[in-house]
Amino acid sequence: MLEHLNISTGAPVLIAGPTASGKSALALEIAQRLGGVIINADSMQVYEGWRVLTARPSPEDEARAPHMLYGHVAQEAAYSVGHWLRDVAPLLEGGARPIIVGGTGLYFSALTEGLAEIPPTPAAIRAEADSLRTSGALQRMIDALDEATRARIDLRNPMRVQRAWEVQRTTGRGLADWQDATPPPLLPRADAHALLLDADPAWLNARIAGRLGAMLEAGALGEVRANMAHLAAARPSARAIGAPELAAHLRGEISLTAAQEAATIATRQFAKRQRTWFRARMSGWQRIALP
């Protein structure tokens, strides 16, 4: 694949794509053949304790090229796109070529388009928002948003709706209004090789099913067992895809076969949301058809 990408110059490389599409393998190939440091842009791979279930690079891969921003955040910590931008900023300042890879589209849009400096949400408002979301009042939250924000965010994503609601409740301004006042980006897309892996759904679904089986063989169940306390506390890291399903099996609620099937379905649904987001927000990126 690398021979057809024309990325021999020293500009940074951005690699986005849905889960299981082969992003990490491509990043490693570029780093080994052309040089560079691989930087994580996946919101779950930042957390310690989730190497297997989030498909973080293996210790063997990490030994083959420098890797940054993987597993550096405590399980109980909140970690936002703003935190990620602050962590990635010094890695863009000279030195080895940055190769930024992941499936969190919001990280890439914030990096290449800028991020509004929105005040933090007070604990009381966050608790109110959590209560509304978990009690099934998502539509009530959507109805409270301004029209511009409703048109801009993914209304099928409860966490995106909650974030927009919190911003409006906290500041009295819609999220879209804040975004329109965004400062310049750290890395404009025109200054980088921006690659988007565009995976055929059938091919990707087969890879997802196979990868989950491989994860179980590699110890995913033990990893979830070690993190049960964090899952029970509904900490930010608990949103790792597959963790709730495997935790249900460990609690004796469902069989391992049922847990694996449910986790596979959840991963496929997540990949579909990723592909939808990428199509809507990354039209200017170089698309690489897979397989």
C-alpha cells in the first residue's frame, strides 16, 4: 500500500479509519520505512489497563517504532479532546515526523480545524446531564438544543448530545456558536498527508468478528476482570467497546458465546457510526479503498 501513497516528504501523516481497518499496521509500516513517531488518536487507547480490548499496539510493535500517548491516562480520569490537543501539541514541534493514527474523528477535526475553548462543565450540571441520559430523556436534551447545534452534531450519539446540552446549560451559548468562534488549528490539514481508510462494510465486519476472537485468545476476558471496579463505577474508561458485554459474562448473566456475539454487534455498530462521521467530516482527505 505504501508505494501508492506518495508520502515520501517529511510532512506529518494523519491516518483515520474505522475500527479493525488496519490503521496501526499502516502507521507502523510508514514509521519503519520512512521514519517517524506514531501518536495515538483513539479516545479509548489512551487509558491504561486496556491494551487487548482496545487493540493497542503490542509491546513487540512498540519496540519496532516510537509510540506516544498510548495507555498514559489513569482509568478513573476524565480525558477530553482538549486534553489530547494539549498532549499532542509538543509532539508536533520539530523532531521526528508525527504519524497520528486513530479512529476518533473528533480528535482529528480538533487538530486540523481547531477547538473552541469552552469552559468546563460544573459537577452539578454534569450530574444532571448524566441523569437525563441514563433515564431515557435523550429527546428532551435534543429538544433543548439550538437549531444550529442540532443540525451539526450526531443526534444518535448520546454522549455527543449530552456534551452539547452541557455546553448550552453551562454557558448559555450553543455548541455550534462556540465552534464558529474556534481559534486556528494546531495542524491544518493542508500541511499534512491526511489519509482515510475507507473500508468495505462486509470486509470490515468479517475482520471485526475475527479480531474479537483473537482478543479473547489474547486475554481480553482477564483484562475486563481486572477492570470490573472501573466498569461498575461507570468511569470514562468504561466505554471501551466490548467491555460491558464481557463484564456481563463475568457476572454470570450471559454465556461467553452470547457475550462475544453482543460485543461483535456493538463493534460493528460503532464502526458504522465511524464511517458515517468520516464521510460527513473528512471529504477532503485522501481515501484509501479497502480491501
